[in-house]
Amino acid sequence: LAHRVPLIVGTNAEEGRLFTRFLKLLPTTEHAIERVLSHTPAEVRERILAAYPHYPHPKACVEFGGDMIFSTAAWQIAEAHAKLAPTYVYRYDYAPRTLHWTGLGATHATELLAVFGIYRSRVGAVLTAGVDQRTAVKVSHLVQTRWNAFAQNGVPGEDWPAYNRVERPVLVFDRHTHVEYDPHPHRREAWAGFTLARG
């Protein structure tokens, strides 16, 4: 059951990376992935793993874990809610060099640094090591402007197209924010209908 209200939903570029280091809750290793897929029909398992051609390389495992938990939910929510009300999908790709150096990149929840304006603070200066602060503040301003516009009138900007099943537009927040149409379609399609339920 959903209300007919506009919605923003999205993910981060490297959702699963956080869970390889601190919170080992997602299947981001070959062993964990094989365990998760052990009761999945062979054709479904093959379809999903084919979407990650470098599997079991660690980067592919991280993408798998992030998609399984976060991206599939965002794709399903966007698809369902867009039938009822304007739905806007984003992907947050921005990460200052320090987050890349630590191996985290644009991982789960790093968009909150932009949403809450952390990059304008002393903590933000440390996170950006000074060299990325101007860009980080610019990205933060853009995110906050979009969220504020959405809160005021339900539209986060005329240049952010509402989601639809034909084009599947996604606003990508990064150093150069832009719209992508149906990014990673092979991954989205591979997860269609997947469930962990047995029987």
C-alpha cells in the first residue's frame, strides 16, 4: 500500500563497500554469495552472476552485495511508485579523494554528508583534505537545493525527469551531475523476480 505522493529514492555508487570493512552484513565475498545463492534455482543463479562478468573478483562481489540489498529495493520501489505518483531516482557517485583512499568511495550513507552540509564544517575540511572541499560543497549545495525544492513543491528540479519504465532516468550526483538513462540495465534485469523465500 502506497500513498499517491511524490517520492525521491536512490542509491550510492558503491553501496556495498562499507560492508566489506566495518559491518559484515551483506554478501560481499564469494563465500557469502555462494551461500546466499545456494537454494536459488540454477537458471536464476546463472542469470544473476552473469550480470557481474568479473565475479568472483572482489569489486564484482561488492557490486553484487550492494545491488542485492539496496539497488534491487530502489529499482522495485521506483517501478511500483511511479505508477501512482511522480518518482525521482538518483544515484550518488560523489566521494572526495579521502574516501577513495580509504577504500570506501561513495558507499552506503555517504550522501548524508551532502544532505546535511557536513562538507561546510571542520569535519568536512578534514574529510576533503582541503583539496576537494570546493567540489564537495558544490555537490552538497546541489543536493540540498534539490531536496529543498522537492520538499516545497514535490519537484526536485525541471531538469530531473520523473522515473518511467521506458527511459528509467536517474540523476547522478557527482563532480559533474548529470542524468543517465537506465544505468546498469543488465544488473537491474538480472534481479527481476529474485526472492530469498523458499517453497
